[in-house]
Amino acid sequence: MNKLVLILLAVVFIGCSNSDDNNETPALTATEISRGDLYGAGDEGIEESRLLITNVADWNALKNSMDSVNPVSGGFTETTIDFQNYDVIAIFDEIKGYGGYTIAIDEIIENEDNYIVSIAHTAPSGFATTVITQPYHIYKIPKATKPVIFI
């Protein structure tokens, strides 16, 4: 009887599939470069935008714009990017009349046809400082081989 039970258990375990039918794609490996606020009241000249930066010239132009009022890039985790192997994703919110707002790259997922960048916005709760800010978030990702879609 014990042998029969063992054989049945073996058949059940062998018949079980270990394949994951979950169609979710894992998040893309990305490195945060910076997250914060610009405090130049728009004098940096950066509009609300979602950017995919693929070359050194565009990256340097963005850093120069961000640094035009305050030295923001000094706080970046890295400023030299190997654009042969990486791209940069940068998001900028609209200029806000109060502090406490944030914008964040919530998740970056690679699908069959594209990369999906999920963006999260947060508004202040309670008292907020009266300061003009422009939230931003910047990540380095492996070289994009498909279109990047911001949602």
C-alpha cells in the first residue's frame, strides 16, 4: 500500500508543471541618477517633459540647462554615461507654485514591443512651503532597443 501511495505521489509531482503562466515581465534593471527639484522658477528653460537621452551631446545640454541657475548635477550619482551601452530617461513635471510635489519613475518594464515607463505624481498633504519648484527624476537604463512609452 505504501508503494502505491509513493507511486501516485511521484506521478502527481512529475505531472505538475513548473512553468510560470504569469505574463508579467520583470522590471528593467535601472540605476537612479537623481531625483529632486529645480528651484530656478523656470529659468532653467526646461518644460514639463519625458525624455529619452541617447547621446552625450543631449545629456550635456540637459545637465547644462539644469545647472544654469543652481549646480544640480553636482548631486548626481554619475555624470559620465557610456551611451554605447546605456540611455538616460529623464522626466520633468510642470513648474509648481508650492513645495511638496514629487514626480517619480515608478517602474520600467520591458515588453516584447517596447519599454513602459510608469510615472507617479504626488501632491503635498497639509502645509506646503511657498517656493517655486519643478520636480524631476532621472534614471540610466540599458541601451533601449525598442520604443520607450511613458504612462
